[in-house]
Amino acid sequence: MLAGNAWSAGNGYMIGGGVEADATDGTAASVFGDIGVSEKTWISAAMVRSSSKLLNGVDLNTVYGDLGIDHFFTPIGIRAGVSYWGDPEVLDTFDWRGSLYLRGSKGMLAGEFDFRNIDFTIPRTDTLPGRTIAFNASGVGLTARLELTDAVGVHLSGMNYDYSINLRLDPSRVELIRLLTATRLSLINSLVDYRANVGLGIDIGIRRLQFDLALWRGAVDGGRTTSATMRLLTPMSGSSDIEFGLGYDDSELYGDTMFFSVFLYFYGGT
């Protein structure tokens, strides 16, 4: 078993951090952690800072912060959390989320809910005035995980969003949206109609190889993005892991791009 499984029992903890970069000069750095405050209750937190250069040459810097709690009643559990993501001058969102899940020795099934308060500033152009719009979104979805064998597991997830206003822009403003979506890390990519993911994880000795395929559609432009990722998690010591990731996006909005990530995980506890 990987060291990453050690913290999940008892009053353990995990802290980590990493960086991600894509071929269009988008970068993100993150720190995160989970701590078991009791045998069945965990608190999690995360901070991410990302930067990208828009097509008009402007540097866009965004921040993400997240705080969550998870309690397992055996076999049912509840998760709740709150997060903020964005740049007040372009797009920012304040989210509340909840989940009710059923977990057993071979898998997990969860119902997910996400409520988002969003402010979106559409920049001014030579022909169209800029404006800021405030709206909300409600998302519902499902997540499932199944351990097929001791070494092979699969997971599926999907989320669908309904918005309080019609976000779809007419074709005359598509170029404006392209200005805000130069990379996969751009803020506009958080406004989606739906998102779906399927993954396969395989243990190879003490290492874990993970394959993921994701699909989402933008709520503003209607463009679809397909993303494929491969990750390798391997121990550095008895209480730490390192994970390397390599992926490829095929997007109707920001084009094709490669991305790479490195994350470190440290574990401890009783």
C-alpha cells in the first residue's frame, strides 16, 4: 500500500503542495492539507494561486481558497465546504457545496450539490460597452468509486449546472471571450454547463498509475473541451509521496495544449 493511505485512519494528517504549468504559459501553485480531528471527522483546506497571460497581453492572477469538513457515520457520510475563486476585476465566485455519500469496503457513491454566487465583468471593446453582471448557479451531480480488485479501481463523476441568467453570448462576442480564455487555467473555464470524468487507477507494486478522461462544455461560449491525464504516484519515503502528471486538452475555445504537474504529499498521525 502507498503511504498516501496511511493518514486516512485515526487522527492522521496529510499536507501537500505542487505546481502545474501548461504550454501556453499558464501556471498554478498550490498548498493543501487534511487533518483528522477524530477517528471519523476530517477538516480540509487548500490555497491556490494561478497566473496566465491573456491574448491582449494582460497578466491575469487569480486566487482560490477552500475550507471543508467531512464526517463519516458508517456507512453514510456528509461533506460540506465553502470556497472562493477568482479575480474581482474579471470573474469571482463564492461557492457553498455539500455531499451525502455511502461508503463501503469496495466503493463509494455520493450525491453532490454546489451553489455558486458569481460576479462576471465583461470587458469593454471598441464597439461594445463593458459591464458587470451578478448571478448564481446551482449544480447537482454524482460521484462513484469502485475497487474492482486489490490493485485496480475505477471512478466516475458528473456535475450539471443551472444558471439564474442566460450566459450564452451571441457570435459577435466570441472573440471577446477568447481574450479571457488564453489557457486552461483561465477563469472563464469555471463557468460550465456540465462536467464529466472517468478514471482508472492501477497499483503497480508500491506505485499508483492513474488515467483520467474529462469532458466539459462552457456555459458562455458553448465550446467543448476534452482532457486526458496520466499521473504516477510513487513513495519518496515511508511517510511521503511524489506525483507526476502529464495531460493534453483538446478545446474548441483555447485550442490544443499540453500540461504538466508535480505534487508532494506528507503524512503522519497516530
